Amino acid sequence: MPLRPIGGIGACAVGDLAKARGLAADAEWLPAHAADKHGSTALMWASGGGHLPVVRWLCEEVGVAVDAANKDRRTALQWACKTGQCEVAAYLLDVAGADPTLRMKDGSSAFDWAVLSGDVPSMELLASHPRVDIAALNKFGCAAVQWAAAAGSVATLRWLQSKRLSLGHVNDANHGAVVKAAWKGHREALEWLLLAADGPQLVEQLDLLDLEGRTVADLARQNGQGHVATWLDGLIRERSGGAKGVGTS
């Protein structure tokens, strides 16, 4: 939930630099050390909101630690990437010296969050950084393609394909991009991943069972995506030599 502008962190979250300065000057809060109950700092909130003047003040005048992490080990750079705030992310990287290799508890990186946001400038920014490995995996074996498929963005999936990343990668749970898109009910992404002439045509992922023996259709149905599950059932039957033409409706 967004913070209300009732204190220093709230002021930073909504980009009210004058109020944040005033509170700090009156010693009503200590911006260099303040954090919310999740351990998120004023810099994280300002970064996620894209408030560059506040970010600059916190980094250059207040001296907030640019790589401070909250309880999930998320940093200000990861917040900026998660919300597609490329200008702030570029400042944090190029001026404030943020470390793009830091990872959250689940092993996710700033690049992963940029992919989830679907913001191409942020993705390009991180991908061009010499310390960023765009093919890296998180602790569950998820690659960038899993993040893009979960977001359901065909444009992001195409961008990953243009970077010659494998869209067929399967994680430690035996979940590929098709499962991630199906779980969220992203029919357009599924059609591109499975059937499009310019896509990766990952029809072999319809044959995969996860570690609990569930098909991609089972998983979609489990998450309440009944229409997508029914469509996938038809494609799976086609793959097994059953009814013809069901999956193309």
C-alpha cells in the first residue's frame, strides 16, 4: 500500500522534497537511518516512485546508503527497476554507485525486476551494464523468461528473444515460460510462446509434468484460469494424438 504523506518517508514516497527537507531540518526524523516496518528506506520509496530530485537529495546531501536492503533484501535500485523508473535507476547506477549484482532473498536481481516491469529502457540499461549477467538464474532456477512470461508481456518476450536468451528454459520445479504465463492466464503470451511463427514455438512444454505430476493445464486451472486451462487441454490432446483442431479456436 502507498504511504500517506504524513512523515518523512511518506514525503519521499510522493516526491515532496520541500516537506522532507523541512522535517529533516527540524530534526523530526533522521532520513539517513529511517525505515518503515519492512526495513524499506526513504531512498527505496523515492526510487520506486521515480522521484529523482528526492533521490538525489537523499544520496548527495543526506548520505543514505545506496545499497541498503530491506527485510526481503530489496534495494533502491531493485525498487526503481520494479516500477520501470529508468531515469532513477540510471542515476543510482551511474552516479550513486549502486551495485546491480545484489540479490533479494529469492535470488532475484534488479534485471529480473526490470523484466517484470516490462520497461524496455530499464531492461536495456541493466543489460548493457558490464556487471550484469542477463542469463543468470534465481534460487529457484528461474531465468528472465520466467519473469517475462509471468508478466504476460509479448513485447518483453520478444526483447529477450532479440538478446538471444533461451526462451525454452525450465526452472527447478519443471516450470517453463508456458507454465508461468498459464498460471496468470496470459492467453496472448501463451499463443505467442506456443503457436506464433515468430515465436519460440514451445509446444514441447505442453508435455511437461511438474514435480507434483501436474500439466500446465492443471496448474492454470488450479489458479482459477479455467478458460485458459480448457484451451490448453485441447492443445495437449492434439499433442497426444487426440481430437484435432480443438486448440486453434
